[in-house]
Amino acid sequence: MGAIKLTKIGNSQGLTIPKDILEKGNFSIGDSLEVHLYNGRLILFKKPPHHSEMKFEGKQEAEDLEWADADLGEWDS
């Protein structure tokens, strides 16, 4: 995928995400995103349109994030 830089945007900071990564993640301009910090990694999820319809299953959510511990050797170049 590649590296991106944290940049200053007014009084805030921001990340510019390349178009190819947005397309692979099925993200679109205007999407609401949930941001999670997991073991020092930022993880972005599309925010579901209706939170009231979601069911929390803590164990399943933890299992869904197991991939975040994967070896990033190919990205460390």
C-alpha cells in the first residue's frame, strides 16, 4: 500500500489517504468513519447508517480485529 504523512490542516492535523486505498476499502467522500486505536495502529471502519440496529458481541469484535496483529514485514520497507 504505502506510507502517508500526517499534515497540518488549519488548527488540526489530517491524513491524506490515496485514492487507490480508498477504493480498495470501499470508502467514499462524505462517508462517516469510526476510528479505533488498536495496539498502536489506527483502524478505520465505515460507520453503519443505523447504530440502533447493531448488536454488540464483544468476543466476536475482538476476533474480528485479530488480523490487526498480523506481521507487517512487507510494509516495513
